[in-house]
Amino acid sequence: MRTPVRLVGVGAVALLAVVAVGAQTPSAPGANSVLPWAYPLNPPAPAGAGRAGGAAPAPAEDPAPLRVPGSTVTLTRAQLRDLFNPPDWHPDNHPPMPDVVARGRRPDVRACGFCHLPNGQGRPENSSLSGQPAEYIVQQMRDFRNGLRASAEPRMGPPAAMLAIGKAATDEESRAAAEYFASFAYRPWIRVIEADMVPRTRPQGGMLVVVPDGGMEPIGQRIIETPEDLSRVEVRDSEASFLAYVPRGSLARGETLVTTGGAGRTVACTMCHGEDLRGLGPVPALAGRSPSYVVRQLYDMQAGTRRGAWSPLMKAAVERLTTEDMVAIAAYTASRMP
Ligand code: HEC
Ligand code: HEC
């Protein structure tokens, strides 16, 4: 029944090496990804296509100005891809951005607002930053810089891009970004739906998108997190939210694990992350945040690729978790009001 996903010590390194060799095989891209639904691997880019670390807009360059609902801003397709001046469709939904968030610094510090969005709401392939404690954000940047935080799936583009940014950002830049994102609240962003059957999806830009006319398939032990409106997410609209299909029964199972530790299976997360999972002191908030991101973090910590200064505090929480446990936990935390 249980599918152990633990990868420890030398075994993990060996297994990852095998996975990396598998990547050379031209057929079936993504087939070897650890938890392919949580770490979606993009199909190989068509020759000449740029890589922006997120859902790529259609390659055909259309000069016509674009708009999104609820905004008077107009942008061209080329502007959507500017890593050093990312689209800000809703300048009124966030405070003024510090330089590092709005522009970054060439060549290596891409603007934080490109991937995490100007309002820090984040997307399934990265993470939400708004409302997280500043000290926590600063610590994560140190961990990236010190090579203590990497993805268990090194071929997944967006986390690899973050690692490079974390290595290049200065303390001042990290602090400025941290204080900005910590200064306002994270808003409800993900609608969690228990389901047996889900629309068929495929990876695009590190997230799962629905295959048009693709029909339905069983959910299995997966979380399918996908845009509510793909066309708005493709243009990086910071008001375009997500939905997450989770297996039936996972919310109740997750609640037990998160609030009680499930009779020794794990430890009550609420002890450190707060009764309402909205964070406690420097410990990050989990409520309402991307469940695929949360699964990746639990998996990375269990596999030992995320081993930052504070990660040992998570050891007892993750060491015995199965994939099914992680799915249930993330389904529940995502369903809570931030
Ligand atoms: C190319 C896209 C991209 C850009 C630009 C980017 N990030 Fe990230 N960021 C990511 C991804 C992807 C992750 C998730 C990494 C993982 O899975 O471990 C992440 C994770 C983080 C985290 C960890 C969040 C948590 O809850 O632990 C912090 C902090 C962070 N980014 C800060 C920044 C800052 C500050 C900047 C600007 C200097 C920035 N990021 C720019 C993609 C990006
Ligand atoms: C003893 C305190 C403690 C307990 C108990 C605990 N956590 Fe954590 N958690 C932390 C700390 C501290 C961090 C930051 C770790 C780091 O910096 O690497 C963290 C980080 C996380 C993250 C990463 C968040 C992000 O934004 O990247 C997730 C997900 C998480 N915890 C989930 C859980 C779950 C689920 C449980 C219960 C099964 C749990 N935690 C129990 C202290 C705890």
C-alpha cells in the first residue's frame, strides 16, 4: 500500500546519478523524473526557443498589445519575457517594489518578481514568498548561496534557476527582497478539489497544464495543480489563480497527520508552523500555499538535497513519510485559509 520514497545517503546520490544518465535518452522526456507530477520536466525546447524559467508564451512573435482582465496595462509578447523588467499587470496589488524584485541585477540576479510575481503569490513551479517571515527568506537565500538547498530533481529548470540566483544575490539584495515580501499578506490563491478523475495534463514551464480535449484519467496518488485560466497564467498575470485536484480522502488523512502526527508517523506540524499553519516566528507559513511546492520540499528534505541550517528541525517530520502521506499533508495544508 505504502510507497516509500525515502532516498538516503549514498543510495540517493547513486539513484540520482542513474536518473541523470537516463536523461540522455531522447525518448520519453520526463519519464524518469522523481514524482513526475510534483517535479514536471519540460519536453525538450524547440530549436532556438528561449528559456525563461516559467511557462513559455507561444514562440510566434505577435506585436499586438496584450491585456488582462482588471488591468489597464498593455504589454507586448517580448515584454512578457524580460527577466530584468518583468510584467507587472497590476501595479496596484502590491507596494512599490525594491529594485531587486522589479529589475534584478544583470547578468545573474533575475528579477524576483518575474517568477514569484510582483505580489509574491508565486506559481506551482516556484513558491509563494508574500507573507513569509523576512528572517526565513534571508535564511533560505543563505542556504542557496551555501549550496545547502537544491532540488532532488536537478533537471527541473525553475529550481535550478533559483539556485543560480541564490548564489549570485548579495546579502543586501536578499534582505531588501525579504523585507518587501514579508511586508504584506499572502492571499487565497489555490482552490483544492478532491477528485477520483482529473483532466489529462502535460508539463509546460515546470507546471502541469490541461491537454485540450485530452479527456480524463484517474488521479492516483498525485496532486494535479494547474491554472484556473491558462491563457492568463501564460502571460504571468498576478491575479490568475490555480486549482489543485487531490485524491479523495486526502484532506481528512492530511488533517490527522498535520494536527496530531498520526500516531508517531510524523510530528504535529502545528507545533512549529502554528495552530493555523500561518507560520510562527521565523518558521514559514504553509496554509493555502502550493501543494506541489510543499511536496517537493518534503521530498527534498527527506532525500537530503534540502539541508539548510534550519532543516534538521524538519527531520522527525519527514523521515518516515510515504508519497501518500506527503500528498495528504500537502492537500490539507493547501486547503487551509492563509
Ligand atoms: C527563474 C525564476 C526565479 C526567479 C527570478 C527567482 N526565483 Fe526564487 N524560487 C524559484 C523557484 C523555482 C523556487 C523553488 C525552489 C525549490 O523548489 O526549492 C524558488 C524559491 C525561493 C525561495 C524559497 C521559498 C521558501 O518558501 O522556502 C526564496 C526565499 C526565493 N526563491 C527568493 C527569491 C528572491 C529573493 C529572488 C530575487 C533575487 C528570486 N527568488 C528570484 C524561482 C525563481
Ligand atoms: C520542530 C519544528 C517543526 C515541526 C514539528 C515541523 N516543521 Fe516544517 N519547518 C520547520 C522549520 C524550522 C522549517 C525551515 C526549514 C529550513 O529552513 O530548511 C520548516 C520548513 C517546512 C517546509 C518548507 C516550507 C517552504 O516554504 O519551503 C514545509 C513544507 C514544512 N516545513 C512542512 C512541515 C510539515 C508538513 C510538518 C508536519 C508533518 C512540519 N513541517 C513540522 C519546523 C518544523
